[in-house]
Amino acid sequence: MTLVELLSVLPDSSFPSSANDLEIAGISADSGSVGPGEIFVAVEGAHADGWEHAGEAAARGAAAVISDRPAPDGLTVPWIRVTSPRRALARLSARLAGDPAEKLVLVGVTGTNGKTTTAMLLESILARRYGRSGFVGTIAYRTGRRELPAGQTTPEAPVLQQLLSEMVDSGVRAAAMEVSSHALALDRIEGCRFDATVFTNLTRDHLDFHGDLESYFDAKKRLFEFRKPGAAAVVNVDDPAGRRLAREVVAPVLTWSVEGAAGADVHASEVRCDLSGTSLAILHAGGRFTISSALVGRFNADNLLGAAAAGLALGFSETEIADGCSALVRVPGRLERVDAGQPYPILVDYAHTEDALRRLLEAVRGLTDKKIVLVFGCGGDRDRGKRAPMGRIAGSLSDIAIATSDNPRSEDPEAILAEVEKGLALSGATKYLKVTDRREAIRTAIDLANPGTVVVIAGKGHERFQVIGSRAIPFDDREVAAEYASRR
């Protein structure tokens, strides 16, 4: 594709006419990996400014550079000026990939909690009709041809468009995608349009990036601007931010409620949650049907109803929706059982916000009358304001709370635990421990366990690494827990 053909998707761009006939082989925002004949997009990031590396990209054979600033002195490679380099990166990536989102039935899911499970349920529902479906989310990327580990919930635009293109080339006709607030704020999904968009909830998270809850809400709301004509916004109106979103986004809007909110389009009744799974009846304008799922925990009623509502918005039958939900029996790191032959339950969950931890512990309380031994922590270089609240929830809703390191990153783990302990103290809990080393904290929990307890390990879920300083050290809560439980 020539440069002039490619830049037709960027009406605000300006470039020298002598570059019109340049053949473009690809696009990259990484000056260290850009190849000959590719466009280098000079994006300003949190730790590096692409503009400063334009010379390196040119030396590697970049065909042109895109920036919102003038070219540095002495650089002769064709220089393209745009208003937003990130938006340009995404739109050009989509065009180079053949606009794959237009060839897929694509569903996007956003919200603080429940994105992964809801998107995986939708992946399963889509497969009832289309045979296979793709997935982009926190735990993995699945294209129909292969499964890859996920580096980000929603990857950067060149990677995302390559994944969607691979789905199309593999004969996949539909896909579910988790859409993070970072991806929305950083324009990663420009060039995608969705056949349905789902909102789960909004609670405190990522304020280190967004600054405040209003900006966080605005980022989530952006997803609903990327709908195809007539595509529904599927919104949880049990959540205050969801009720606001339902008022503010452009119709059509399909609302859903587990709690029986007045006026909701899709309701749940006869909700049952126990150690065998979750079941509920779905009431909607077209009738009533029942879903039975192996997923445990009261919060999964929300995820199941949200996925069912999206299925209805897409025109799926009740049978397709019910079968799709029942087919998903496990979500990695989401209230996941660890079985090493021990006489007590061990549950691993990704809960890493105040609201998610509360939902997790309330769900466990609803499943068993055993005492809860909780291992939890808070990540470093992230929103510090949630640390004390998470400590308070842990102290209030568990019987023995063990505060430990999560992914401390560049912060001092002891300093993080000191902030968490403030919340533990406010909870009034007297039986809590601070164990800085996460492996030792899990061992301590296992040592305290007996047939009258349930061990809950929260924070990292499916993750297979712990980030300490600049190193990613292999670490899987499930494997560590199984190791110590089997030794006992």
C-alpha cells in the first residue's frame, strides 16, 4: 500500500508530495524494532519520547516518520505531521491489517471488575453460533490459529490489529475483547467498531494513571463511541456509574440488573450460588430462560447476566446463550480452586481493588461457613489511595488476614505494607499478620489452615510472574499454594 493510500484515513495529516508513491510495509511505535519500509510513529510515552528516537528509526530504514511536532534538524526521512500520533498509529494499523474489525462480529467489554469472565462467557456464546471465536483479554489472546500470553489487557494497536487480522485469516467470524481504560485513553482501539459494547461496573482503580474517578469514567465511556450503526450499549444499572452511562450514551441501550433495578430491560431471578456453581433465571422482553454455570461466587451472577444481555442484544437465541454460559467451566485465576489433596479449600483470585476484594470475600462467605484465612497485597507504582481501604476490607471480612507483597515494582514492599496496615488497624481486626515475602505468606496461610478453614489468596490470580524492581520473577500463586499444601 502506498503512503498516500494509507494516509487517506488521516485527513488531518500533512506530508511532502514527493513521498506519495512510497510503498509501506508496516508500522511501529518502537524505534528499536522498526524495519525497512515501515512507518515509525513517534509517540510520547510515560518513560520515553519517540520524537527523540526518530533518527534511530530513520537509520533502521523507516520509510517515514509521523509526529505532532516538527522534524529534528538534519533528518531527511519524509516527515508527516498529525494532530494525534496515537490515533494515527491505531487507524493506520487497522488499515494496513485490512480493517479486520469490520469483518468480525466484535463485542467489547469494559468496567473495573468482571471484564475477563464476562468476555470469556461471550467468547463461549459466540462459539455456539460461529463454531469458533476469538478472544483478546487479560489472561490470553486467542486467534483460532494459536493462543498467546497476554502482555496487556488490550494490546497496542499494531498488535491488536494483527491479532484481529489473524482471526479473519483463520476463518474466525466473531470475537470478544476486554477493553481497558488505558487502551481507551491511549486510543488503542481507534480503527475498531463493535457489534455490542458491555459495561460491568466502575470502582476505584488506576487513579495513578487517570488522576480521578471522573476521568476514569470518561475513559470507560469512550468505548461506546466505537459502535457500529445500530449496535447496542449493554449496561449494568445496578452500578451507579452504569445508571449514569445509560443516560448519557447514544441509543440503543439495553440495561440489565441482578438486583431488580426498576426499568431494567433484562432481569435476574431465582439466583442460586453454592460450591457446585451458579444458576439464575433470565427475564427479558422475549420471555424467560435459565442459565446454569459451574462458575462459583455471587459476583458471577452479574457476569452471567451481563453476558446473557449482550447475547440477547446480538440476536442470539436463549438456547445459544444458556449453552454458551454452561460450557465455560473455569476462568483462570478467578475464584480458582487449588487441589493438592488437602482437606480444606484453597481459592486463588485476581481481586486487586477494594471493591473486588469485598466482592470476593462476600462471595466466599456466601459459599461456606468456614473461617477465612486471607493472603492479599497491593501493587507498587500504582494507585496508593486504595491500599488502606483494601486493608480495611481484608480485616473486616476475613478471620485471619495476611498482608504481603503483590507486585512491588520499584517501591519498597515494607512501605506498601505500612499503608495497608493502616486500613487493617481501622478495621478493628486483631488477628492479622504482615509477611513481606509472598511465598512465605502463602506458606503461613497453609500452616494455619485446617478442615474448618478456607484459604483465599488474592491479588495476582492467573499471573505467572512477580515484578520486583525491574525483574519479572516466575511466581504463580496456584503453584506455590499447591506445593505447600501437598507437603503438609
